[in-house]
Amino acid sequence: LSHTISLSHYLSLSITSTVVLQSWNIQQDGPISTVLLFRLPTDSSEGYSTGGCRTSIDSDAGAGGDTLEDYNLLVTSTIELSVVYRDVLKNGLNDQAILPESDQYDSVLCALVTDVDFDGVKEVLLGTYGQELLCYKSCTGGAPDPEAMESGLAPRLQGEFRLLWRRSFQSPLLSMAYVDLTCDGLCELAVESLKGLHILQHSLTQTASLILQRLRSRASALEKCLAQSPAGVELAEPDPEMQAAEDPDGLARTDREEVAESNG
């Protein structure tokens, strides 16, 4: 990867055989500041689902990789719009989504992809030399944005990114990390600027309310599952031969009792 010239080279490697599987090249108009590979739910998956008998939050650490997620590539530039190349293993660098207004606040110096609103779908955070922190939301996966639904733009926004919020600082932003600094189970957003370190914490009140909402959703989903299950479930009679194989002493003890009764 090149961060100082306009020509970038991307490779897809096999971990087991270290063989180059795919290779892509792209010409940029300016220096590249950040390259991040991340995953997002596809249109066929859900970020946080409580429908039916399934309640889960998709993540990279899904059991056996059962969640439907694509590998996406975030590329930020110092002088032009930042872009996300979607599903690079399938589309290469031919399918890109532009991060709107990402070139309006001077050069992008750092980037981070993480879930900061606990909905199971990761957000894209950009830190700029123009002292702005930008947060972008993917319109793929999870519940559609209410504003987009009201305006009728939800179908057209599928797979795109929108500017969710932005925050101003007093100096350029150099780097970011999303870690649990207070050891309370909630991660904080650590933002390093030219003049110091800023720690952004989640509201405990809003987080507690969200947890209660999730617990109610899980309880409701569990009640629906129990209601949909058959009312009477008959248990199969135990097989005597299987019992003998599992507990021969117990079977022998039963035989002795029967013999004693017949002799009596």
C-alpha cells in the first residue's frame, strides 16, 4: 500500500499458502492518509434483530462465521473525498461509496471503524486537520433510518453512507482508539489531538435505558418462541437396552429384585 503517492496497490493473500489471490490498482489524485479493512452486515443480514425466534447482534466474532458480512475497504485522502470500496473480495475496487462532505474539513488524518451506538452495525469515524470528528453511518443492514424512510430515500440509500454527526475540537485530530479505559464494561473513544488527549464517554443513563430495551426485546422474542412451539411434546420412552449399556449395575440390581419377588 502507498500512503505518499497517488498510485495504490492492494493484494488479497491466502493465509495458508501465502499465494496472491487477487490484485488491484487504483489511481488517486492525492496522498492517502488511512487504509482500513472492515466488515459490515449485508442486505440479507440484520444488525440487531428481535424478529421471530432470533435475537442476536452480528459481529466479526460470529460463531463459525455464520453472519452475512462483506469485507469493505476504507480509503481516506488528504485532499479529496474519502471512499469505501464495498465487498472488495467480490467487486475489487469497482464498487465505491463516497463519504459525503469528508473533504470539507481539511485533510483526513485518522480513521476508525467501530460500533459507537450499540446497534450492531459499525460506524466510520474520521478525524481531520480541520479540527472536526465526523461519524458516518452505513445504510446497509439493520433497521432503516427513520428520516430516510419519511423522505422516501431509504431504497436509494441502501449501501450508501450518510453523515450521522460531527463534533468540533480546538486543534487537529491525529489518532483515535475505542477502548475501555475506566474498566466499567463500556468503551470510551480516545481522541488524540495536536494539543492533548480527549476522552469521550457514553451516557450511562442512555446506555442503561438501551440495555433495558434490549432485555425487553429478548424477553418478548423468547415468549414468541415459546408460544410458537408445540403445546404437548411427548418424551420418548427410554430403551431398556440403551439403559443396560449405560448402567449395567442398575440393570443387574433390578434383575435381582425381580428374582427375589418370584421366590417369595
